Amino acid sequence: MSELSEKQRDNLDDDKFAFPEQRKEPIENASHVRNAIARFNQVEGVSDDDRDAAWKRIKKAAKKYDVEVNEDSWRDIGKD
């Protein structure tokens, strides 16, 4: 995954984050979408409503960047 510098992160529009209000989990490319999925359950300080909305944004970004998502819901992450 390409690491974002603080300046690059600050320059991203809010809609380039899974959690735009908190500016957590950038999803502006395929690598970051995969990382957002992998780290989704580690995000702190957000409500289930925030998670539902973030998951929708992640799924949309995944489709845009051709990233395979096996889970239908964020609640399914880590379950086999």
C-alpha cells in the first residue's frame, strides 16, 4: 500500500474517506480500499450507523477500483 504523507492526507476531499466526518480510512485507490476493509473493525469512536455508511462507501470504491469484497456486511468481516 502506498503510504500517504500528512500533507497528501490533508489534501484529500472528505468523500475519499470511508469515515468522512472523522477522516478515517482513505479509499482513494485500490490499495487503500483493501486496507480499509482489513482495518475496518479497528476503527474506534464511530457508531454502527457510521459503520453502515462507511461500508457502503467502501463497497462503492471497491467496485470502482475492481477490488473483490467477499463480505456483504461489515459485520461479516473476519467470519468464515
